[in-house]
Amino acid sequence: MRAADAVRALAARRGEAIVVCALGMAANEWWAATESEDSFYMHGAMGFAASFALGLALALPKAPVWVLNADGSLCMNLGCLLTEAGQAAANLKHFVLDNRVYQTVGAVPMVNRGAADYAGIARAAGIPRARAITDAAALEAALPGIVAEPGPSFTVLRVEPETGFLRTPPMTYEGPEMKYRFGRALERKLGITVFGPQGY
């Protein structure tokens, strides 16, 4: 399936979930599908989307938190799966767009692509609710159960690499703007205080 189709399916089932997106393809596809202000786009910090999302899930245990990761980002921080399993945040769901390349830097092939079993790695790390989905129909059928199940859960979405999308497109927002937009959106959504009177 195409990454855009997988992301649109996730967006349709998102509900009230706070979404953290890995840099590159995952963030770009989520923004294209949603232009969501209560999502955090992890530009400039490859590998840390899952850790950031886990921190949010632990700090906001009543809020559903999703991380939309990519295989390249996951592989830079595979240890995040051990931490997710150990913390066992019931409100956390981890999705990985697996296209077997580093899409935004010229489709450079992933190490061991085609042989790595990320769902198997997650189960071995201690996350029993882990699976891989390879087509759009299976994703549509599985999503209601995935959304309803307690976390932590881990879902690999096998998507096709894009031949016409090999560079990072221009961002429509800058980092400081995104930070404040996301924080203010959480304040409105959850009735919490993120920023003090001086803006931090």
C-alpha cells in the first residue's frame, strides 16, 4: 500500500489521539493528510519520536497518544521498544511506516531491508500486541481493534517507497511556531497549562 493511503486510514480513526510524527516521510504525510496542529512533527531529531511520545503518554495518562514512526527513525533508536515495554503505557500506540528505504535522502536502502522483522523485535522486547500489516484492506479491517486495544501496541505498516518523493519538501511552518502551536493546542484540548506567562 502507499504511505499516503495508510496515513489517511490512520487519520480517519485517530479520534482524540495526540500524534507525534517522526521526521521526514511520516511527518510530511501526516501534515499533508491532516494539517493537524495538535500533532508534533519531530523535524531535526531522527530517532526520538517514540521517546517523545512515550514521555507524553506517561505525563498525560488519560490522553491517547500515537507515534507515527518510520523504519529509518525506529532503527536509530531500537532501544525505545525496551523502554516502551518496561513503562507499559496503556495509552500509547506505536505505528511504523516501513518502506525499506531512507525516503527523504534519495531512497537509500535500509540496512537488512526485507529481512528485518520489526514486529518480531517489538514482541521480543516485551510488547505482546505487535503485528505487521501489508495492504490497505487489512489495515482498514484491523484498525478498530488496534484503536480499542490497550497499549502499548506496535503496528508495522508495510508501504511502498515513493519514486517521485526523494527530497524533503519545504515545511509550511518553522520549529518555534510548531512548538507553540502544539503546546497551545494541548492546552485547549486537555485543559492543562503547557506554557507559563513568559511563554515557556
